[in-house]
Amino acid sequence: MPTKTQYDFVSNNIALVKEPILIIGAKMYDYDLHDFRELLAKHNFKNITGIDIADGKGVDAIVDVTDENASFFEDKKSFFKTIICMSVLMYVKNPFKAASNISSVADKGSALFVSEPFCHAPTSMPADYWRFTVNSIKEIFHEFTFIDEKSFFNHSPFVSIYFFHKFFLSKTCKQQ
């Protein structure tokens, strides 16, 4: 789940969070130090759905975010007011399908919190496929209007290199 920087970014922008909330890549692992559900609960949010490709703590539904035939995306079309997707797209085979599915469940006026690395050591959760620039995230989430002044760029050491998280926040989804 979230890094401290991702957790702090959502916490610092909590006023923009509205229910219902979707957390993508919601599974909590033993080594996770931060939990979006706990953060949201502290602010009295209750209508939270967590999806992941594997069952576990924090997961309400097992869903492949790249599967356009998954009933979850049809059942929840234009439903969520807030979507949190942190360091997930780097692990999916097709981030374009994932972004399309994510956009399909965003209600008009929803907020999208996205964090993806630009430079990061290879990992395997379950496989590592992609790195993203600011423009690539804006392109795959073209239904959203990004608020650049709310974006956050962080430099953090990781395995003798620097990795960069770009955070984007959108208050308005252009999708109907």
C-alpha cells in the first residue's frame, strides 16, 4: 500500500476526498507501514471499496484492473467520487486498459490520486512492466483535467538511485 509520501499527499489533500472511495491495489502486506483505510477512517469516511488482483487485508473485491470484461467496471460505472491508485500501473501489462477502466468508474467531478514512478529499481509484484512521465499519465488519463499546482514531485533514495513519484489530482472528470 502507500509509501509515507503517498500517505501524506492524500492526508494533506483530504478536503478533496469524497465518498464513495475506490482504492486500487488495496492489498495490505506485512511490511506496509501506512494504510489508506485507516487514514480515511480517521476522517470519518466509511464508503470505501478496495480492489486488488489478490485477496487479503484491505481487499473487498478481487479485480484485474486491466480486464475490460470484469463485471466490477460495468456494475460501478460512474460511481466513485474519489479514486486512489498508487504505484499500481507499473505492474500491469496494459496500463491503457487499466486507465480506461479506472476512468469508467469515476463519477463526474471525481478526484483521482495517482502516483507512479519515473525511475525505480525493478520489482516483481507480480511483474514489473512500466515507468511513467508526467505527460504519459496525463495521456492515459485524458478524461481528467489535472491540477498542476496540486501535483507533487518527490526525490527519494532507493537502491542507490533516485526514484520519482508524480502525484496528480483532478477535481473534475470530463467523462459523462
